[in-house]
Amino acid sequence: MNEQTRLPIALLLTRLRAEARLSQADLAARVNGISRANLTRWDISRYERGGRIPTVHLPALAVALGVELSMLEEAASITRAVRRGEVSAVSGGGGGRRHTPDDEERLIQAARRPSRVDTAVVADLSGTLAGQRRIEDVIGSAAIIEPAGEQLKLTIRILRETRGRLADDLAAVASGASQFSGWLHTATGRHEAAGALYDQALRLGIQAGDADLAATALSMQGHLAWVTGDIGSMVALSEAAAETATATGTRTVAIQQRGRALAIMGDRDGALQALGEAEQVLAGGSSGGGPDSLYFYGPEILRMQRGLILAYLADGSPALVRAANTISDAIEALAPAVRDSEWVAWYRVRAAAAFAAGGEPDAAAAELRHAHAIASVTGGAKTLGEIARVHARMAATWPAHPCVVELEERLAH
């Protein structure tokens, strides 16, 4: 694992600078213009290699890159904890709240003496989880999996010694943290560990008395069943999630996932009916009220999943191209922070596969190039593997096509 993959602040700065289309010299000049710093491109290079943590310059870097300071502070905090071997003490940063040294000290004391747990401790743990979710959107799953796991251990350790209403609140945070760690393990191919984490998320959601946390855990178990090819379980778990959920987003996720499973099984009418139901629920429901893990969910995500279902149901080239365009158009409508995340890059590969199967190599190559640009930075091995497989099929069909040849050269480097 390279230095950028290990140290979140390094990879985060690299991604944000690339998205802002700035050279290292450009970014140094911006920071110098905002503050009284005297940075050079070599200073930015050291930050991006992980050689130094830009603690003093974080506020100016946040302004220069157009992001919230809390995101950079959370990544820097995780990086310091990883270096010390004390990542269980990471805290703060989520929800736009500024991280302070008092937050870390409060969590350390709570871990040592659970009687010190109060609402501020719960807020700190919840804020950390929110911050880690958004960092993962930018730098990918591999870089955040270890600190997220240590943060989960800290939350569970405090929860075991906590009683009363705070225990319910902590159980809700622990359920969300378990689900997040399960997602990270799924995304990196550690499926057995992911299943155990989702089981824990379900138990903790029930303990917290939160139906939507329990439903989210069931949905994620259904997602894991999809990834591992157990489509029958995917149907059953998605149905259970839909029946359990109360919030709009949670129900929508479960219903469309059931539709995807039915599409894979060849039940066209059932799949389209489920998709229509999901769209009605999302259109008719109110926003908010669901788990924090669904902060990204909205009509564009559902349209992206509609395209995936239509690709499964496609019976010819025109239908495949329509499905691919549905996925691609929905991705382009997403907010940039979500659009360029590692998990959305996987959907770009699905669009590319549909374009290629529909006889559109140029459109397929364009999607693969974009997905590769993201996954090669985040280290998304699963997505990179999918890109290679789709390209191999394209090379077998169009071995001399310029876009296929150019893509092969890009992948080789």
C-alpha cells in the first residue's frame, strides 16, 4: 500500500487539487495569496506524498480548494492517529463542526471512564462517522477502512458501559458505524467480514429502537448478497428492508434493490413494477428522517439504478444504449463530491459495459477513461478489475479501434 493510500490527508489533497485543475505550483500560489504563507510547489508535493501534515495551512488550503475546513481537519486527524498507532482516538470533523483538541480528549476520557459519557461524546462520535463517510467519497474505501474500524471499536467499547437514553443514542451511532465498516469491507472484497459487520449493524439498530437503521442493515445485507451472487437472498433481504423502513430514502433503496434482483432473475414485469414503486415513494415522500448514511440519496441516484435495471432487462442494442445513457446522464446530474466518488465510478463501468454491448465503443471508452481516472487515484481494485474486463471484451470486438487502443495504453500506465 503506497503512502497516499495509507495517509488520508495526502490522498485527499491530491484528489481535490486534481478536481480543481490546479498544478502544485498553482495551489501554492493560491495559498500564499490567501495567507502570509510562503509555500512552494515542493511543499505541496510533500503534503501529497504524506511527508508532512499541513496543520498550519489547513484553513488557507480549504479556501484555496473550495471545501469545508472540517473535511481537511478530519483527514489530518485520522492521519496523525494512524501515524501514532492510536487511530481509535480520532474524533470530530463531521457535520461541518470544527474539530478541536477538546473533542479528542473527551473521547479518550470516555473510553477510559464510561461514566463520563455525555451528549457531547455522542455528538463527537457521530460527527467523526459523518466526516469519514464524506472523506471516503473522495479518497476511496481502502484508505479509510482501518481508521473507520478503530473508530467503530472505540464506539462499541464506550457503548458497552453506557446505560439509559445515551445508550440508545450510542447504539444508533454504533449501528451506523458498523454499516459503514461493512460497506468498506464489501467495497474492498472482504465479504465475510462485511457480513458480520452488517449483522452487528442490524442488532444495534434494533437495540437503538431505530427501524430505519435496521432496514439499512438489511438492505446492505441484500447488497452483499448481490455482490456474491446470492440473488434469492437479495430478494428476501430487500423485501424485509422495505417492510421495516419508515423513511422515504430507506424504503426507496430497498424497493429498487428488490427490483434489480427481479431483473437479474428475468422477471421483467416484477422488476419494472418495483422500479415504478420506488420512484413513487421517492417522489411522494419527505426528505430527511432517514439514517445519515443516505445523505447522498436522491432522484439522480435512483435514475442511475433505473439504468442498471434496464441494462439487465435489455433485449438488444438499442435497449442497451438507452440503459447506458440513463446511467451516464444520471451520474452527470450528481453533485461533484458524489459524482467523482469511487463507488459511482463503478456505475460508470456498468454504463461502459452497456455501451460496448450496444455497439458504441467511443461512448464506452469515454466512461472507462473517467472511471479509471478516479479508481487509479483511490486505489479501487474492484473497479479497476471491472474496467480491465470491459476493455478486454471491447478489444476482442474492436482490436484496432483508436479509442480501444488508446484506452489500452492508458490502462497499461
